[in-house]
Amino acid sequence: MSIQGKKEGICRLTGTTLIFISLTLLIIFNFFILNNLILYLILILINVPPLILSILIKLELDFITKNSLKFLFTISTIVISLIIVTIFFNSFLMIKFVLIVSSNLLLTICWHFSLSIYKKKKIIFIFSGTGYCILIFILWLTNFVLHNILVLILFPLLLVLIGIMLIIIAELSMKKKGLLNYI
């Protein structure tokens, strides 16, 4: 006897894995895009804690899940403080920095909610993924990224788009078969 929806489940996991790989690559590639060590370190301090919190929440550790709102508040305060500190940098560089930080945070949110079966969280997944794609497109259109490192943005974007499409196609297939109902 086989498990119903096995192919779709594998497709969903592949999609979320592609999004996570893309997020990891973006955090690494942002050094070359920003070309500023101080801003890159601030970017790491802004983007990595929410990602670690998301991973720990997914692991469902008791201490983390019970205190997740406290952690989220603390991380939000740190992120806002660091963004305010970066305002003192060059305005052109600041615009690029804010676009990159925002797109990374949106992608973290997209990844976190990618496997949710709750309707509200699935809507957050779709909107944050779309927001990420729009911000990357704006970054590309405004020529904030040099053409020789354009692949550092387009490759992760392609992975994210493939990941989102795999998840959506698998969930539509599961819904059609009656295996998935959003709560």
C-alpha cells in the first residue's frame, strides 16, 4: 500500500528546499552586491537571527515555541535599530541596502510559511514570495547591481520561482485529489 500524495509531498519539500538554498545563497552573495563590509555585517545581523528563529520554531523546541513572541519582539527591535543605524550611510547605498534587507526578510517569511496548511499563512507565503520577486526586480531595474554580478541576483530568483511554483502546483494537485484542505 502506498502513501497518498507522496509525489506531491516530495514536490512541496523540494520547493521549500529550493527556497531555503536560495535564501542561503542570497545571504552569501549580498557581500558582492553591497561591496561594503560594514553594511554586509549589519545585513548579517539583521537577516540571520530571524532565519535562525524560523528554523528553531520549525524544529518545535519547547523553549522556543513557548517564548516565540518574546524572541520575535527582541529580534524586531534589533532589526529596526540596525536599520536606523544604517541611515547614516550614503543615501544611494542605503536604498540598495534597504531593498536587499527587505527582500531577504520577505524570503525568510516566504520560506517559513511555505509548507503551512493554514489559509492565512499560505496567503502570507504567496504575498511574501511575490514581494521578494518584486523587490529583486526593482533592484535589477534600477541598476543598483552591476551587470557582471547580475547572476548573483537572478540565479537565486530563479530558484525561488521554481520552488514557489513546485509548492503551488503540488498543493493544487493535492487539493484536487481531496488530500489537502486549507484550515
